[in-house]
Amino acid sequence: MPIIQVERLTKTFGTLVAVNDISFDVEEGMIFGFLGPNGAGKTTTISILCTLLSPTSGRTLIAGFDCMREPAKVRKSIGIVFQDTTLDKDLTAYENLVFHAYLYSLPKAERRERVDAVLRFVDLYDRKDDLVRKFSGGMKRRLEVARGLLHRPRVLFLDEPTLGLDPQSRSNLWEFITELPKKHNVTIFMTTHYMEEAEVCDRIAIIDHGKIIAMDSPEELKKMVGGDVVSITTTDNARARHDIEHLFRMNVAEKENALYVTCSRGDTCIPELIRTLGERVLSVRIQRPTLNDVFLKLTGKTIRDEEVSGNDSIRASIRAHRRR
Amino acid sequence: MELNAIYVIVAREIKKFIREKSRLISALARPLLWLFIVGAGISRLVPLEAGVPYTQFIYPGIIGMTILFSSILSSISIIWDKEFGFLKEILVAPVSRFSIVVGKALSGTIVSTIQASLILALFPFLGFQLTVLQILAVLCICASLSFCLSAFGIVLATFYDNYESFSVIMNFIIMPMFFLSGAMYPVKLLPDILKIVTKLNPLTYGIDALKHVIFPQGIGTMGPDFSVLTNIAVIALASLAFVLIAGKAFERKQ
């Protein structure tokens, strides 16, 4: 039985259809990614799965429990790392985790031990008695993941886990997240609007305007684009173009003094091209398709175009200011 | 009842209360200003009645005020928790919404009762002679009133969800509640329309109960306006109603 089952889920806010009749299953033990631009309906879906929001229609089950009818059982089965930090900055890392341990009624005898274990796992044991307000963004996120795992949930939700982190902490966090399913026997459900980051997923659902427009493994999705793009510069582009078109029967595009050829396997295509064109070749470059290309192909726009205004960051800075 | 959850919600608030010493000092400054500056000034205008000077008359009201401010401010920390996301951590936990409300209300109760008892400790300086029994009775009333007002504060916090609403609550809810509670003047002397509002205010009954205990000898028009039984019944029913409303309001969003 799939660990997450979503059947014909719809959520409207007034006239706005945030989630429009989506259905999908997530198998146990995988990393499932919800990929789409801001405002596509990712956070709304997570809020419904986490029992914080009622759906307009449709059914959602987690570990076999209905999110509407058995919220307490669903809540016990899930851990969540929200988009914005939900730590108490005026408590220490240790206190935040102990708070969680009590809230989830962890057995008294195991409380300390398990808190210590997750702190070690996220490499924050040495900082456990520091107030969370002194932590960097990456440390806070790691602490939240630790907290999400403390009660041994079957599904861990990560809503934009790397938002606002520097590249270094980002890649560290990914390394760490990809280890979770095996080490902690947990299924990961994550959302992101960073295409590169979705590569770690076993399966991806691409969502846009509340609809799932594609769902598959990253490799399969990328095949939709039609293969690798090889770009070549030569001493005589016109002649090279003529040769490629006639000998390989491939379409060639020319842009900014370079020739672009699309082929299913770039690694075998390049030697052939070089053999044919010989010494005329000046440079060769291969570009593998990215999930961004997939999104572009499916929607006709890149995901970055959709980035929302600076509203969120303004709000965040007001918050930061107020707390001083 | 999920005692683990209630315990940890209370423990968090108490821990933060102890860490923020400035909060306690500013919370105590307000009643002291009212008692010794406003009270002392007005007592020059108001004649003694049954041997009770005005500064003594307002003493129960000032204890009530201490509770009003600290209970509601304590509950309003929920707005902070909403704004900074911590509330979500509590709401996704497998804990009933009522345990969350009760935990929050008990936190407010403890913090407020501590502050009220510090004001109560001033009684010898105001010329009172209270017995141990009276002191215990006052503390019991303080605790029940604190619970009631903390629960009311949670209801308020569920309606407002950003910190801009803070001054609205301060100016349009807390201050009128204080002025229309019989704290500064006896309810029976108010114009009819204000009398109605005063009777809808749970703080009125808490202060009235305190007057019963602090002035057992009866002090004419300055004395209590309601019976002890009425006071207790209103506070108990109001507490129950607020907890139920707040618990409902914490349910899943539509």
C-alpha cells in the first residue's frame, strides 16, 4: 500500500483554485519531489496533508489514515519542516527538542537518549545548550530536520528546505537529506522550486497552476526534452553545418557563432562529429537536459520567470527587525 | 487530558518568563504607578467612606488590573507564535486542541498569579491587616480570575493574527475592560449604559470578589456590588465558555 495517497484533491480559496483535482501516490521509502513555481499549490497541498487545512474536495491518506477523519493518527505518523522556521528562538536547541518530545509523548526513559541521538545525527550536539537565535540558517534547518525525525515518523515533509540558505549549507543539507530514507526508514515528501535540487528525487511531480502536468523519475522526465544538446564552434560554420545536415541528417541551429545539434546520446555523438569535421572543430560543448528544460517544454516558460516579488523577503526582514 | 503536552506548554512559558526579567519589572511598574500616583492624587478629591481611603478602595481593582494585563499579554504571545511560526509546531502535533488551550491558559494563570501576589505583598504599606485566611482567599480568586482572563486572551489571539493588532487590543479591549470593571469607581454609581457594559465584563466579578474578601466589614457605597456566589458562578462559566470557543477556533482552517 502506498504511504501517501491523494485522490482528486481540490482546494479553492474564494475564486482562486489553488489545487485543481490532483491525484498521486507515494511509495514507502522514496524521495518524492513536488516541483513547481511559487504559487503553484505546493504549500497548500502540504498543509492539507499535514492536517492544518481542510480540502474543498477529495481524499488524502497517510499511512492508511484519513487526514480529515483521523488527524491525530496522521499527526503521529508525520514530521514536518516548514518553509519558515518554526523553532522557538528564545529556547536552546536542546529545549526545542525536549518540547517536541513531550508534545509527541515520547516514553520518559527514551526522551533524553533520543534527543541526544538526533542532535548528534545533525551534528549539533556541541551546540545543544545555545539559544537558537544564535544559529545560522543552515543550523536551524538541520535542527528542524532533527526535530521532525525525533518521534520516528513514517513520512517527513520538507517544504522548500533550502530556501534562504547559502550554496554551501544547501549542498550539505542535500547530502544529509538523501541519506534519510535508508538511515531513518522514512519516506520524504519535499517541495522545491529549485530545479537542480529536484534531481535527488526518486520521483517528481511537476505542478503548475494547481495541476500536476507530469510525474516520473528525473531521468524519464528529461527524456521528454529529446536528448542532449551539443554545441560546436568551427573555423567555417556554414560548411560544417552543411556537412552535418547532409551526413547525419540532423537539424542544426546556429546561434552566436555556434552550431547546436540535439541528439539522444551526446557522449557517442561527439566523437562522430569530430571525426567528420576533422581539424575544423574549435570547441565542443555538451549540455545535458535539465528539469528546467522539462518545465520549459511543458509550460513554455522557465520556472524562474515565476518567482514572486520581494514581498516575502520584506516580511522576513520586518520580523527580524522586530525581534531585536 | 494530555498532561505531557499541557506540562510542556506551561514549562516553556514559565522558562521564558524567568529569562525575561525586564518583562516582570515593567509588569509591576504599571500597578504601582496607579496605586501610588493616580490613587494618591484622587484620594484628595474623594471623601473617606466608612473609614476607607480611596487608595485602599482601589487596591482590589489594582490587583485585578495586574491580572488583566498580565493574563491577556501572556495569551497574546500566541500572536507572536503565529507570526514566528512556532504555533505550527504545536498545531501539527498529535495533541487535542483543548489541551493546547488549557496549557496556554494555565501558563497565563501562573504568571499572572505570581505578579498579583507581589502586589498583594504590599498590603501592610497600605494600612491593611489581612489574616492568612484572607490572603489565601485572595490568591484563589486571583488564580481563577487569571485563568478566565487568560482564556479570554486566547480567544482574542485567535481572531487577530499580526502584531499590528496589538495596539488595537490594548486600546480598545484591555483599557476599557479596566475602566469598566469597578476597579476605580463602584459599579452602582455608574450611568445605566456603562453599568450594562460593566456587567458583561468578567473582570468586574473578579474584582468584586476581591472586595468581599478584603473589606469583610462592608464599606457602604464603596463596597461590593454582587454576591460572592454570583462572582464565582460568572467567572467559572466565562472560563468554560472561553476555553470552548478558543479550542474550536484552533481547529483546522477552512
